Amino acid sequence: MATNTVVGSLTCSDGTTIPLKEEIAEGTESDLKTDTVYTVSAQNVGDYAPGKVITAGLVSCDNGVSYCYILSQGLVAAIIPVAVKGAVQEVQPLCAPYRLVAGDKVRILNETAAARDAAMCVYTASGVSRIFHVTPSSGTTNELVDLQTSNSIGDTLQGDRIAKWAGTSVDGAKIETNGFYVVDALGNVVGACPATDPSVNQPFFTSAYNVPVALNYKAQFLTNA
């Protein structure tokens, strides 16, 4: 299994930056620790800078990337913007500032260029961050399910509203829907999340215009191949 050098930076409210760097295998979600050139030893971010408030960030991979987030006490605490090297535009603000606590980790899914793993990262009106993902099959409707529970978006976020979202997929013209759709219990589309190929453009969080989520809602997209 190939490994790549994954790099990143987290901008703090006090004007400092936490540099990240790790050799990480493609296709396996892994920890991304601090860059030893600047931090002496490789550490998880929560142990390196407990109490610091992260306001922006970016993690870049060599060939492909699906998602990146801060894991805190078993939950997705904050989603970190991602990109492929050479398609980077800016260090993007987080959906909301996040204060690090001891034990927090940065988790990253570093990918091959051809990996079809799709991810929809969302931030809700109540301040919840979640990631929904799927490896799509050819010519079918693919449901994105919660990264940590494998539940549908309706089970995970029922009663909440999606305020911001960002999507990653390399499928391009294979996608027959306008990005990733959130559909209600009757199959009606209530929201559409842009799906960006990170090797072409840096994915950005955009407004979801308060997409409602209720029980039996699904996040899905249709592929033609």
C-alpha cells in the first residue's frame, strides 16, 4: 500500500499556527500529527496545544482526499477543509471556532487519485458537525451514511437543519444528480450539496440554506457507471 506525505496547518485565534505532517497510507483513515520540523516531536493536536482555539485550517494530500476532521471524545468535533496539492486556493475558515482539549486528534482519509469514496461534510444550525460517506456502485442510487454510526442522515440529524456543507467525489460526469441530494421520506429533494473533485478544485463549504432533516430522510446521489 502506497504512502504519501500529508501536510496541513491549523490557524489559531491567538495568531499562531499548528503545522501538521505525516506519512500516511492511501485508503486508510489515520491520525495526522504535528510536523516534527517545527514541533520537535509528532503529537496529536490536543496534546500539543490544549486550550487553543482553531479558527481556520487546511490539509493537503498528494493524489486524493475524502475528508478530514478533529476527533474529540469519540465525536466529530470540527471538520477541517481539504485539498489535493496543486489545487489549493486558500486556508478556509472552520464552520465555527473550536477549542482544543487534551486527547483531540486530527483524522484524515488520504486517497489514491482513482478512489471513488464520496463524502458529504455538514454543519448544522445547532452546531453539530457530521460526515456522511459511501463508496458508490456503478449505475445506481448510492446512500451516504454517517461515518461513525452508519446511520442515515435522517436518523443522525432528525429535527436539525443543515447550515453549511461541502462534498468530495472524483466521479465527475458519472454523477447523474446535481451533487449529493437530501431527500425526504417521499423521495422529494429538499437540498443539493455540491460535489467537488479535490484534484481539480479545492472543496469549499457553502450555504445549505437551512435544509431541514427529519426521520427517514436520506443523503444520496445517482451514478451512471
